[in-house]
Amino acid sequence: MTTNKTQCFLCKKHKFTYSCRGCSNEFCFEDLTKHRQDLTEEFNTIINNYNQFRENLQETKENPQNSSLFIQIDQWEKNSIEIIRQTAQQCRQTFLKENKEFLVDIEEKFNKLIREMKEIQEENEVNEMNLKDLKEKLREITKEFNDSSEIFLKQGSQTFIKRISVKSTRKSNLKKWKQSGSTICGGNGRGDKLNQLSYPGGIFIDKHRNIFIADWGNDRIVRWKRNENQGTVVAGGNGKGNSLNQLNEPTDVIFDEQNNSIIIADFGNRRVMRWFLNTNQSEILIHNISCWRLTMDKFGFVYVSDREKHEVRRWKKGEKGEGTLVAGGNGKGDQLNQFNVPTSLFVDDKQSIYVSDLGNHRVMKWRKDAQEGIVVAGGNGKGENLNQLNCPEGIIVDHEGQIYVADIYNHRIVRWCEGDENGEIIVGGNGQGNEPNQLSYPRGLSFDGEGNLYVGDLENYRIQKFGLIIVLMHGITSTASAMEGIARWVRSLYPDIYVVSIEIGNGKVDSYFLPLDVQVEKFCVFGVPYLLQLPIELRDLLTKYAYETAIQNAVSPANYWRDPEQLDRYYSNCHYLPDINRMNCNKQSHPQNVSQFKHVQDRLHSAQMNDHRTLTDFRP
């Protein structure tokens, strides 16, 4: 502050005054002290408000069941149960009334028959005609008594309990892919040469990024190794036929790593086959099934969609016979317990089954042991709007439950989140064509271990690869250009992935004032915080107020600040550095702790931070 003999802003007297940098007003010494006290009180009020908000936030995290939405769900459950209870009680009363009248009627008819028998017995007039008549009347009464068709349950067409679902307007940190794909298999026209494909169907990618392709038109399964310009026939390829060394229009293939074998939907031969890659021997696993697509869960159970019976069945390891019905099986239709040509399948870790219901233009999810499914994509008729599908087939679900669908006749791949009304186009959707950003009747769909997307492009006779985009965010006092070294390193490790480095807001300025836990939640911080480069005023502020809640929530360098003279406050109040080092929990290494943040990828580990030093280098 500077001194001048001028009028004080508060007392209005001419004195030696001091200028306040915040409000630019002049104060005498006495009033300056009061002014600073007022500011301190206001600051303390803000800190108290921040602390109160933090307590509310922590309370909500620890007790989510106390939230109003959770309470509304509980209330809906109670109301629905009460409606069911009342309806059931009314039905019981109606049944008892109708059943009583029914039994009275049966009893009257039976008593009448007894009287007839007594009359015949008293008159001693038993003959063949009497016996035949008595037998027929008893048969009729027995049939009427055993026939429950007069009293039955009728299910209404309208739902009397409203189905609810939880939706959110929050946008997930969704992955993005390059919009122009690269052809990695085929693309040399339709044909039977090793660098060609003919109507590729299902695809499967193993951990070595070998691609197994059901080459439908060539009656074979081909394997393309990474960076090779032609494939190798690993099953079939001996002409169309039903011998054990032949295939007939195979539609799908999966790789069973445990047995080093592939399992094939041999659609034209109505069978599912296993082909051992080491010996080139094959066996028939399932006979007489209109198998279109198949998949395997983590337990090794095989699931197969049957186009004719409109159902999905499951077979355990070594199981023969008809397997177990797990979805559909109620005839062709559009009800929630029916399919109209089920095609591609996906099974998650909870054994929920996702089914592309081609003729109903929707994707269904059947939870384990459910009697009907729910619509998780499409279901609004055939069309090209974002709430519609047109003959969906290839399907895959990521670990966040996001559903990726090959929308065949819209020539696009769309992503849906369960509960959303609309999907979004992630690749394709630029009309039918053979350009890098176009598709022509896409069918197969898969991801590799790096998150790159592979599409079986049916009538372009090729497999297209769409590279994942990685976004790098700079750190404190840094800019996007400072991340170029890391970007080059990532590109050298994963040449197929598109890497871009972008600014956090206005770069250096915003990097000061966006808390690090917020940055991690949104993007993941890869930059190095150069704390020694901070302005002296900011360093003085951190020294005094670093562990105040308001500062922790507003100034990102405070999240790294470790003051040896305030270690207790550091461990209890600092929001970022102690958390990732887990000083109050256990002695995990830094990379293990960082990996607990949602968006920190396994392939970008930071160096060990001994003694709570900041991040200093990156290594694979």
C-alpha cells in the first residue's frame, strides 16, 4: 500500500492514508485496520460457507440413501407394492366368489346324477344303455370340474404400475474416434484371394490384436495378424459343404484362448463348430440350429441366437443337447418377451444378455433369469432418426455400460446409454459409400485392447479401423505446447491412436484456479506443476492459507502444497497429494494410487513420489 495525505474513505478526514489494492479506496490507519477486519470477517464467512458445502457434499457421498431422489424411488416401490397387494386381494375375492358359484353348480349336477343312479338301482332296470349314459354324464361332469377355462386370469393391455427409470442430464466423458477409418483387412474388391473378403460377417480380436473374420461368401474363417496385408485361412476354405473340413456360409466366430480354438456359427449347415488351431481338427458342438451369431461369457458358457425360433440359448462347457433357453422363445413378435429375428449378442459380467432384435429395430437387454427384456436402444420403429435403428446387428457394450450398435441400413455405428431416448453417431452416418468416413451395411463390431474400433464393412468387403483419440491436458503453470513431448512419446508407443494436447481454459491462468481433483475428474492431469515459478504473492498466500477449504477449492497449487511446519493440516485438509499417496491408509506405490482416479489410464504411469514430491517424469 502507498501513503498520501488525503481524505479517508470512511471518516472523511484528511490524514495520511493507505490505498487498498482491492477496492482502490484510501483509508487512514485506524479505518484501514477496521477495513481489513471487515474483509477478514467476510473471508471467514466464505470459508465457513465452503466448509458447510464440503460437509454437505461428504454427507451426500456417505449417505446417498438420504437424497430426495432415493426417497422417491423407495416411495414408488411402496406405492407399487400397495397397488399390487390391493389388486391381488380384489382378484382373490372375485375368484372365491366365482369358484363358490362354480362348485355349487357342479355339486347340483353331481347330486342330480346320484339321484338318477338311485332310481335305476331301485327299479332294478340296469342295462347297457343306462351304464353308457351314466358313464358319459360322469365324464362330462369330471371334465367340467377339471376344466379351469371358465375362471381364468386375464392380463390387461395397459400397465397399471408406471415403470420408472433414473436418467441424468450429466454428460459422461465419452470416448471419441477418428472419423476417417483405415482399411486393415480386405478392401481389394470381392474375391477369394488371401487379400480379399466376400461379405465379412462377425469379427473377433484377440489380445494380440489378431483379427478373426467370418468370411461368409468364401465359406471360411480367416485370421489377419497385425500389420499384415493378407490373411490366413484357419477354418474351412475347402468349398461349400457339410464335411468336418468345410463350412457353409459362416456368420460369426469367437476365439477361445483356453483351448486355442475358434467357435464358429456355421449357419448354412445349421451347426456350431469348434476348430482347434494347433491341429486343424474340428468337432460339432451343437446340431440342428439356425445359428446366426454367438458369444461367450467369462465362465466359458456359449450363447447362440436362433433366427428361426426367435430365441437365445446357452450351453455350458461340454454340454450337449438343446441347452438352456435364456431369452425369447415365445414366438415371433414385438412384445418384451419376444424377438423378431435375433442376431448379434453380448453378455456382460453379470450375465445380462444384450440382443440385436433386427426385425423390431431395437436392442434388448435381458438380465440373468429374467422373463422379459427391456429396450436399451431403438424401439421406435425403423428409421434414421437418432431415436431409431434400421436393422441393427453387431453389438458390443463397454465397461461403463455404453452400447455400441452396427446400424446396418443407416450405414453407421451408434452409441446408446441405457435409459437415453436418443443415441449418437460415433462413426459413419455419411451415406452409403466406400470413402474412409463411409460404410456400406456394417455388420461386425469389435474393440481391441487399446480402445480402437473395428467395423466389418459388408459390401465394401473390408474391415475398417477407427483410431481412438487421446486428449492430453497440461498442468499448473504450463500450456498445451509443453505437452508435445508426452504426445510424441504416446504416439511412439501407440502409432494408431490419435493424440491431441489442448489448453485448460486460458492455459496458465486457469491452471492456477481449477482445483486438481476437478481436473482429474474431467480429464486427468499429466502436466508437471512448477511450484517454484509461482508469483511471490501467491506463494505467500499459500504459506498462510493453503489448507483453508476455500483455498483448496479455488487455487490448484494449494492441492500440491506440503508445508513441513503444518503437516497435520496437510494430511487432513489437502485435497489432492495426500489422497493419491494414501498417507493415512497404506503404503501403496504412487502409480497404484493414481490408477484409482477414474480417468488415469494404466498406460500412463507417473514416477514414484517419495516424500511427497510432485510428479517428475513419465514412463511406460
